[in-house]
Amino acid sequence: MPATDLDPENVPTRRWSTPLLLAALVASIATSPALAQEREHVFGWIAPPESVDGFTIHLGPTSETYTQQVELDFVPPDPDGVTRAAVILDSSLGYFATVTATNSAGESPHSNELFIGPSVCDPAACDDGDPCTADDCNAAGCTHDTMPDGTLCGAATEICLAGVCQQVECSDGDVCNGEETLGPDGACLPGVAPTCEPATQCADPVCDAVDGCLMLARPDGTSCDDGNPGTISDRCQVGWCVGDPALPDIPDVPEVPEVPEIPEVPDEPEAPEGDELRPLSLDGATQRVEIADSDDWSFAGDFTIELWTKFSNVDGLRPMIGHDEGPGRTNKWIFGLNESGSPRVDFHINSRNGRSSNPISLAFSPSIGVWYHWAITRTG
């Protein structure tokens, strides 16, 4: 076909007959929007009837001023006739948005314009897991303000210091002024001093920084009154008031007639060496002598316990005699030497309800290989 000149005025062109309609803007929450400062928005529009090769979403900070374009390939419409596409936007910004379509004829006119406001920040998404920051959010995103020093955090003995949760030790190691605790403002609060038992005629209450309330025996021989009219010479002995039995008046004994002389009885043969009576020697740790239990060992009334001991060594705890229902918080009483710390002898009492006491606790450091006679008496 020979070449011919074309009249520019009569060259056929394709035009867009129908503008796009930006039908809807649907926002869906993206992962951690307040932290990532991102959000996912789904744009929806109705495409023109002409053939379409692709779409462009135009975004801008002000109306009809579009500084950002999101190019899309052809997106088929959903069954409801609306074409949809998701775009990631900055949560803190607002956008003016339109959509255009493209094909061989060029770009379609802009759709109607919609405004997408900035997202509202979710404070729950701002939690940084730090107990020493106050987490919140505003239009600019998450905020993490440092909590004031002294704010409680974690356990009951932890406070915030310079934005860090730290352990604070309030105890001064002295049980005599009570147990110190951490107050709500982060300051240590004083404890309440324990109430020790009142003084007796033969013992005074004292408080040990580690062991707490103890009874310190007055010097042996201190005058006292055991309240028993049948005793005399009452005096303090290892913290208890004891007396000697008063002897009754003895009536005159009638003269006894002479008794005929009794023939002399021959001496009994000596017992073999192995049958001689000897004291028991125990190692003070694993060896002991046990006897059958009896109500007599409960000592419900007045009583006196007497024993003799001789020590071959004095390290640690050396029980001498006791009544023990078993390990743990059970009824028991134990009298023995306590060489852990300051040497002393203790009369320790324990009950099932967990209460315990040492009614006798005397400073005492025995000599090795020397016999000691012990007598423990309670009256009244």
C-alpha cells in the first residue's frame, strides 16, 4: 500500500469513558502497629469498563498534592465488583489518596479523593516489659518514661534506681530491733522490737542480735523464795530458785534392848571384773542411751533432774539428756552443752505449734576430763 499522509486531526484515539470511583477505604491492623509505626490499609475502588493493564494509588500530605505513588499490576475485582489492594502506610501520618488506571490509551482521570487519618496509638502495644518505665503512646508513637527512684518493681524488696530494677536489703542483722521492711516509697522502714519474757527472781531477759530473746541467769546463790514452805535456804541455781527440804523434828527414840550377837557371815566372793559398775562412755554424736517413754518425762508439775557428766571433747552441740518425740516441730526438751558460738549450757523447750524457748541459757566452758554434777529443779 502506498504511503499516505495522515491528517492529525482525524487520527483515531482511545479515551477513558468512565472515571474510577474510590469506593471504600478499609483499615486492618498490622503486626505491632504502635511499635513498628506501620499499618496496613486496604483500598477498594470500582474500575472503569475499559480494558485495564494496571493501577496506581496516589498519596499526598495535602489535597490534590500527591508525592507518593504505589504502582500495581492489574488486580481483578472481587465477586462484589470492587477491586481491592493492601498498602503499608506510616501510622503517624495522614494521607490524601486517589486511584488511576492505565492501559495503552494512557492514564485514566483520578478517582474521587479520600483522606486517611493517622492511626490512634494502642498503649497495650507499647509495653516494653521493663517495670521501671511508664509505657504510653501519642501521635508520634510509643513513649517509655523512666519511673521515679524508689518505685517498687518485681519482688517486695526490689525498687527502681536510675531506671533499673534493683534488689534492696533493709535488714541490719539485729533481730532485737525488729525486722526492717521496704516501704512503698522505696525507703527502709524500721521493724518492731520483740517483747521478751519478764524477769524472774533468778534470771533477767536479754536480747541477742542473732538468737533474739534469752534469759540470763543471776549468780548462783542469789537469795530468792521458791514459794514452798517445806524448803529452806532458798537460793538461785543456774537460773532457778531452789531450796533444801526442811527436816522435821525427830522425836526421842526409845532405848532399844540389846540384840543378841549375830554370828559373823562370811564375805561374798568378789564379782568378776566384767560385772563392775562403770559410767557409760558415749561419743556425743551418734551414740546414746534410750529408755521406754513415760508420762514421768513430761514434767507436768515440780521436778528435779540430776546427772553427772565428764567431757572428752566439747566441739559443737552435746546433748546430755532429753525427751524428744521426733525430728522437726514436735514436743521435746533437751539439756546439753552448746559450743557453737559462745560456750554455754541450754535447757531448750519446743512445742508442736512451732514455739520454742531456752528458759536456761548459761555461759559455761567445761574442762576436759572433769566430772560435773548437774541438778535442774522446777517448783511452783
